[in-house]
Amino acid sequence: MQKNNGIMLKTVKRRRRFGRAVTRVFFIALLAQAFAGMGAVVAAEDTALYWSIHKDGGQVGYLLGTIHSEDPRVLDFPAGFVSQLTSNQLFAMEMVPDLPTLNRLTEYMQYQDGKTLESQVGPERFALLQSELSLYGVPDEWITRMKVWAAMMTLSVPPPETGFFMDFSLSLRAAGGGLKVVGLETLEQQLSFLEDMPMAQQLALLDQALEDYDKVEQIHRQMVENYLNGNLQKLTSEAEAQLGQLAPDVRQYFMEQGIDARNLRMLDSLLLHFESGRVFIAVGALHLPGEKGLINLLRQRGFDLQPRELPFSGGAPATNP
């Protein structure tokens, strides 16, 4: 009896870890951040990660570039910043992580047509994936039917510990402050560029994730440090350095479909949400820079964006709106 209870407890713990891993994969903008820097241009005056947004002489909201991390330093929200957050009517994030969406995500991550991960990647890659994915708490039966892009995404970020990432934590603060939490994309929209990615490109990215597996914690820590320094240029440069070894067609696909197309879609959503009141926008930091980044896209629509100090560890305290 005690042996059976021990087995059941171990299974429950593994499934909980995998549930957190699913939540982690949900924020695919982290991977987009790793690729977004390829070819992106950050103007000298546009290196800020936090902006106030104005139009027609009045403030209409804030734009915060986030990093999808559980690091306590990016979850330490000063009182002045919380005041700024809760002074708005809406909180806009890339996608709202509600339960129905997460349930659909688990279906998207697995082949539903009888294919297996091994049939797509070959026996050698699959054996390696079985070993490494098990450390993320992914059940064996899941690994068998996991899609290539889902395996690659899972390995591209450190194993989750709490599931309380910056974006999610901000949304909880916003909801607790009475804001309406809205998504700028649907699950289907956000995953479409991964679902439609040619298999050759998926395998190339999977091979890179496997090669960099031992370095993923170090890479993530460096990203957090660069983020806390508050300079978007540095984050972009690091992304370029990480992905410089990929084939040009892979980089181009991610820029066009994973960043540029998504930015335009998020802009269309934002323009509608601004009609409902002041909006606090929190999206992955590398959706901000460049000609097709949200900073420039909002300016093209007549908004005035003014840089603010990043209010987290190492940054100056946020002032009240």
C-alpha cells in the first residue's frame, strides 16, 4: 500500500511539473525574444523597456516590454509601479492564460493524427529527447505524441519552478486591481507560425535546442541580467549573438511570421482596446523595437510614447501617473 501511494505521489508531482512546463510553453514570446533580434534595429532614443503612451494631449496608457521569467527580481513590483498599473481600465497581454486556452494548448502540442515524435525526428534524436524531456516532468506517454515544435519549445527555456512568470503575475495584479484582462492574440493565432513552420526548420531549431540544452540556464540568467539593466539594445544584441548560427531562412521565417505579423495583429487589437479606456500593455520586450515594432507602429498611428525608468531591481522608482 505504501509503495502504491509512493508511486501515485511521484506521478502527481511529475504531472504538476509538466503542467507548469505547459504554462511555460504557453508564453511562446520567450522563444520569439530569442529570435526577434535578428535584423531588428533599435534607435538610439528607443532603448527603454517602459513607456507612457499619450494621444491628443492626454495619457492613454503604458507599454511595458516584459521578460517571461520567474526570477524574483522581475516579480518585485514597487508600490508606485502598481499604482500606475491599476490606474488603467484594461490590461493587455499577448494571450490570456485561462484554463480553456491551456487545455487547448495541450492538444495542440500533441499529434492527433497517429504520428509520433520518433517518426518525425528519428530514433537517435528521440532517445535523447526522452532523457531530457523527462527532466521537465513530461510524462512518457506525452513524449511519444509530442510535436517537434513543442519539444523544441520546451527545451528552449529552463525547467519551470513556480509557474508565476512576469506576464502572468502582472495579469493577476491587474485583475486584482479591477482591470479587465484582455489578450491581443488567440491561441490559434499565436501558434500558427509554429504549426505552419516547414519541418526542416523545426528540426534545425530542435537540433539547436538539444545542442544548447546544457547552456539554457546560463543563457536565461544573462537575458534577465540584460533586462534588469533596462536597455533594449543590449537584449537585441544578445539575441543576435545567440541565433547568428541559424540558417537565413529560419531567421527570416521567425522575423516575418513570429514577430512582424504578430506585431501588426497586436496593434490592430490595441487600437480597438484604446476605445474602451486606458490600457496597460505588457508584451515580450523584443516586440517593441524596429521599424515594425510596437513603439514605431503606435507612433505611426498618432500616439506619443515617452520613455520611463524600468521600475524593477536596479531601476529608479516609478513615479505616480
